[in-house]
Amino acid sequence: MQIFLNNRKSNVDNNLNFGGEIDPTQRAWIEVSGKAIESNVRKLRAKLKKNCEFMAVVKADGYGHDAKVVSENAIKGGASQLGVATLKEGIKLRSYGINVPILILSNLYEKKDLLICLRNDLMPTVSTIRECLICNNIGKSNNLKFSLHLKVDTGMSRLGFDCNQFVQQFNNIKSLENIAVKGIYSHLACADEKNAMVPNSSTQLQKERFQELLKLINIDNTKNIKTHLSNSAGMILGKDFHFDMVRVGLSMYGYCPLGMINEKLSLKPALFLKAKVTFIRTIEKGIGVSYGNKFVSERKTKLAVLSIGYADGIIRNLSGKIDLIHNKKLYPQVGSITMDQMMVDITGSDDIKVGSTMLLLGSDGEQSITPIDWADKCNSITWEILCSFKNRLPRVQVG
Ligand SMILES: *Cc1c(COP(=O)(O)O)cnc(C)c1O
């Protein structure tokens, strides 16, 4: 078991004398399987069009898994590029000695930030002529070509050049001598919706618009420019969505954006969320539990108190809606989830003791609970559940 605590310790923690090493599994923690990430990347790559590259999207600390563990294992599985959201996320990856191309997916609009981007060998996403000119000037002052990706808006209305103006603007950009366009990309807005495969759906139209643009700028004649359109959902739609590269987040972590497909891909969730039982009590029938006493026992009830709560990122709206696993059996969480603790009804169990570990997310034998299940219960999405886990939960690499 390898522990990744270093980059999570605040300065305050570093200066404290703990009077002993605190076990990262002392109360609540996340286990991350590097092997699962690696094997998911391999399985997904096997579905790609020939010569299509795999960009592993590791923004938001690798969707809460630990960006270092995810990046290193994704590269082992064959990812050739990484995608992050922020300058800082990119710089952190470089500090770990990771040297594959890294694309920043959000927008950098200030000269000083674009300069930092270049100095750390990171590629920005550029959506305006103004930013192209800044990059070109930076390149000129440093006597080199500034590598970047251009983004075109085909229907997301977030970043990107206006689709209708891109052809003309690309011709201007081509004449800038101190930038190297390494990629041209767009982003799908509705690829995980049921109609994505239907002709004339907005997803199909986005793909057609992108293809049309690439034809108009004669992309085939422009070597070394990677074209890319698809996230996880887009990738699953088929090879005509693959272009030269796919940008995959969610499915690399083991979750399919379209519920139906995972059986075929047999992706493995890489994240296990666990917490220790710190206290056990038995209450009589008719007794209220937790803030607001929203749960009232209907019988004599044995309760386990777990040391994990919404300050760890467990969404409070899940109160009373989730189960936990112990020894391949399910136990219902009861009462309001509190900041640091929650209660679980363990009536009838005789193997759960103070110090036992319960599983909140992950699988044990036939039982399995995923962030997809949680998202359904609290009107959220799988991505948001994964990103909500706080740094108070140590990440521990297993396997
Ligand atoms: C986050 C992101 C992705 C990855 O999306 P998934 O649905 O997690 O695969 C791809 N491209 C861009 C631009 C993104 O911001």
C-alpha cells in the first residue's frame, strides 16, 4: 500500500509534531487502484480508430483520484497526452517529472499566464486571434514556436472560435511564425444523451460541422495537427467521432457516461471510499437519530457511527438514501449526514465492531455501489460526485 499524502499536507500540517505517525486509514480515506486506471485505458484504446491517440483527462486532481497516480498509470496504459483544467494542475504534473504533452482545457487570456504556460512546456487552448497574437509575441521574444491548440465552437457555446469565422481566421493564424498549432479541437455538448446516434441530433450536427471545417481548412495538408472532438461519451459513439485523438475522463476512471455500455467494455472503477466504525450503540424503538431527529427507530436498533461526513465531500442530500457495504452485506445509512460523522443501521450484524471498515463506494463480492448510484439519488452527475471529495480524505494507492 503506497500513500500519497505529501502534496495534500498543508503548511500547517508540515509544522506540527504529531507525536506519532497518523495512519491514513485511521478514519476515512479513498483507495485508488492504479492498475484499474491502466487497464481501463488499455480497454478503451483497443476500441479506437487506428493511430488515434488517447489523451487522459486528469483535471480536478484526476477527478478526485489523485492526478499523479492517475497520470502515471494512464501513461502506462498507453495514454500519450494529458488534459488539465488549470495552469497550476499542469505545473504540478511537470513537477512529478511527467513529460508527455499537456493541454490546458480552460482559457488563459493574460500574457503573464501564457508565459508561465510556455515556460512549463504546457499547451494552452486558444479561442481568439488576440490570444494567438500574444502567444506569437511571446514565441518571438523567446526565439521559439509557442505550441498550442485552437478550439472551435460547434455547438457547446463555451470556448472556441466562432464556427463561421474560423476558416478565415485560421488563414491569418497560419501566417504567424512563432506559434505551432499542435491541435484543432471542439467539444460535444450532448454526447451522453439518448438521441446522440440519431441522424440530425445536435451531436451528429456538431461532428458534421467539425468535419466540414477541417475540410475547408485543408487539414490533411497540414501535418502534425491533431484534430479531436470527443470526451468519453463521444468516444463511445463510434470511430467517426475519434479523429486523431480522444480526450477521455470519466470512462478511464471506470464509469460509462451511458449506463448501457459498460458491460461490453468491462471497465473497472478505480476508486474505493472507505470509513472506520468509531462507535457502536443500541437504541430502543421510537428514538430519534442525528440532527433534526429525521430518522426515528421502528425497532430496537444497533447503530454504527462512522467517521466521515459532508466535510469530507459526502453530499448531505444523500442522508438516508445510501447503503454501505460490510463483508458483502448492505447496511442503510440513517439520519442526517453530519459534518464529520454519519450513522448506519447495523441491526442483526455480529461481525461489525469498533475499528471495522465499511465501504461507501466500490465493490465487495456481488455488492457494488458506484458514484453513478449516488448521482441518481441526489440529482447530481457522476462527475460532480467524484470531484466533491475533499483533501481531508487521504488518497492511498492500492494494487
Ligand atoms: C473534462 C473534459 C473532457 C473529459 O470529459 P469526460 O466526459 O469526463 O470524458 C474532455 N474534453 C474537455 C474539453 C473537457 O473539459
